[in-house]
Amino acid sequence: MFESLNEYIVALYHLHKAQYGLIVVTLMALVGISVGLTTEVVLRLLGIRGEK
């Protein structure tokens, strides 16, 4: 599965660089959001709140 995804991304890079850029930016944003939400949940479970 990951091999075909990797091949798709490589082909997209060679054929449509603008579309590749949009996909990379979107994926990085999703990863950042998921890391932030996961960190928020873990900290709340530990009793640490970032609110004043």
C-alpha cells in the first residue's frame, strides 16, 4: 500500500508540481493539527490545562 502511495507521489511530483505542492502543504497541516490535538488530549489527561 505504501509503495503505491510513494509511486503516486513521485509521479505527481514529476507531472504536476503545483498539485504536488498543494498535497504536501495539506498533509503537513493535517499532521500538525493531529500532533497538536493529541498533545492537548494527553496534557488534559495529566491535569495540565493551558487556559488561564
